[in-house]
Amino acid sequence: MKGVIRSWQRLFSLLCCAFLVLAGASLTQAETNTKAAKAKSTKAKAAKTPSKKTPAAPVIIDEAAVHSSFEIFTQEWMKKLAEAEEYHRTDLIKISQNGEIFHAEYVGYLPQRFIEVKKTTSQETPFVGTLTYYERTLRCTGKTKEAAVQGPFEQVEAFPVKEIFRYTKGKWVY
């Protein structure tokens, strides 16, 4: 099991490094493009001739960098869900009574996730990504409210949740 975890950690580290390298190259290219645009603008002002607007060249987006950034984005999303689960357990727990038995129940999330990135034909949103994870209901029973809230909680049901995100203006958006 430790070997599998280390393999995943190595893979994640490699993906992060690749993302940083690609992001650095993109920033360098953007900086070069900005300098070229400023030089062109200065020449146009000096000539004082009206210039015709030409359509902007399509921006080339590296798909590997987009996939890597979605990986990181969804990891952050799953951290937010883990925080939400803690909030559900501490502040939104539902307590019900059936006869002399109390039930305490809250919503949680399994850590496993499945992601997919697809290219679109839109220039404004060139990619969409889907994140699938499992929402679960956890329950504990007890003879008193306090006993029910103390746990241990057991999963009584789980179902998949699929969320769709879009890649717009260089970042993932909900």
C-alpha cells in the first residue's frame, strides 16, 4: 500500500513540475507578445496613420497544462468538500427520534474522485472538465441524543455526484 501511495505522490510531483515548467513558458511567451505589441503600437503612433483592426491570432493552449491545472483544481475542490463535511458533522447534524432510539445523521464525501477534460469548439471556453465524487449519508443511533451524536457513524448510502467546470480566461471556473 505504501508503494502505491509513493507512486501516486511521485506522479503528482511530476505533474506539478510539468505544470510549473509549462506555466513559466507561457508567461515568457506572453511577456514576449506584450513587448512586441507595445513596439508595434509605438510605431503605429509615430506614423500617425489610422490602422485597421486585425483579428487577434488564436491563443494556443497546451492541453497537458490544462489537464494538470484541472487535477490541481479538483484536489482543492475535494479539500473544500472535506471542510464542508466537518461543518455538516458539527453544525448541520440532523437528530431524529423513533420511539426510544435517537438517530444522528449528516452528509459526507468519499475522497475518491474521477476527472475528465474535454476540448470544445468554443474559443471563449476551450475546455470543460467533469469531476465525479461520491456523497454519502452517515448515521449513528443511540439511546440518548448525546450517545447518537458521539458516534461511531456508519455509511448508510452513497451516490455519485458529477460537477461540470469550464476553462475560461486561463482558469477553471465553477
